[in-house]
Amino acid sequence: MAPTEGRPLRFGIITDIHYTPEGQAGRTPAGLARCIASWTEREAAFVVQLGDLIDREGPEAENDLLGVKAMLDCFPGRMVHVTGNHCLAVPPDRFFGLMGIPDPYYTINQGGIRFIVLHGMDVSIRSEPENEADRNLLRYYRDERQEPFYCGAVGSRQLKWLVDELDSAQRTGEPVIVLSHLPLLEETTDTKHGLLWNHGEVTELLCRYPNVRACLSGHFHPGGYAWRSGIHFIVLPSFAGGCEPPCFCCGTVEIGEGRLRILSLDGTLLHDLEFIA
């Protein structure tokens, strides 16, 4: 059933937790407990976690990951995980296994909407390129362009998969929401944080499909918004910066009656946007 045909589709959303047990003195457990209580009260069908669960490198990274995962596992429903650059302080295969992610990029269908989860660190210093095209892509962005080393690109195999998913969704008439840790538009981030290395190619592809309605991202902690070719590019503020303006640590997305609304933990409206189902 499409959201416009009945009750709104509601799902929780959170990004950039950056959990470090020594540095946060209990703020993360208490904050996540409030988020989970809010999502449960609002009857969220699932929760989208947009990446950067942890912050530290080295041997502490896996323990930190297990710690924050245990907190999020208190949510009684499904958790949709997007891989962030900091997440891969734990080796990729180990990270995906611990988090129960069967594939680095994948789709889910909820409320008549196809959610496409991108893996923006597919080609990066954290991931082994799959083929010669991806090795050349890594050399180009890392060595020639000298793009931020903590960002990455969507690889050639994933790009083909993305086209197949978009074609399929267009045939079935499903609206699409793209989930990406790294922002896809320059105007939704800054030079320090950076964005998806091959953002231009991916954005151009998305803009060809009139059923792509929104892209939800993290990474840039203050958050941002831009509109292009009928697509809402929304960067959510970070959990880690929840005490700073706009004071958004997590939220609930509601889609229905032709609108996409994002509410903060206290019910404040962060976004109220047109959404054609």
C-alpha cells in the first residue's frame, strides 16, 4: 500500500553517532535510549542508520562497534544500515558480518517505496577495488585529484546495479528514496567534509529518473538541503552534534498525503517537503 492510500509510512533516522565510550561519558547510551523510545512510540516501521557508527581507529574500533550495535539492537524493529567512512575502521568483511549486512549495497521495499542503499566507500582506501576500472578510479581520485582520503566512490559494478534497480523501479511505478552516507551535491556539504568522489556521475544518473524523490545522507554534521530535478537532497544533522544547532540528534520521517516530513526527537519539524507517491 502506498503511503497516500492509508496511514503515513513512518521510519526512524539517525546518522553519525561516532561512538567512543571513553569520550562521551554515557551521553550516547542515554541519547540512543531516547531515540529508540521515540521511534517505538511513533510506531516506526524501521530505522535508517546513515553511517559513521564509531570514531576510533585501531584495536578499539571493533569493541566500539559492538557496543553501539548493542544499543541500537534495543529497537524492536528492523535497522537499515548504511556504511560510513568511519565504520570501515573495522575491515569491510568483518564490519558487514558483525552488522548483519548481507551486501554492501542493497534495496528494501516499504510502504510502496523502493529504498536504495548505496555503498559510497566501494572504491576507497578502505576497500580493495574489484576490477581494473575501479583501480583506475581510485588512482584518479586519490592521486590525481587528491580528493579527501576519508571519502570514496561508487564502483563500476555498483553503478550497473544502480541502473538496474532504477530501471526496475521505473517499470513498477515505485517512488525511490536513495540512502547514502556521503552527500551527493556540493551545496549540501563543505570542503572539509567532502562528498562522494564521483557524485556528479551518480547525481546525473539519479536525475534521469522522474520517480526518484529524495536522497537522504549524513557525513556533514550540521546538515544541509538542496533541490535538483525534482529530487530532495537532504543531509541529516549528526547525532554527535545534537547539542549544537539545529539540535537534531535523531528523528522520524513521515511520508503521506503528498508530503515528506522529518520530525526531531522533541517533535520539531526539520523538513516539510512535497512527495509524490
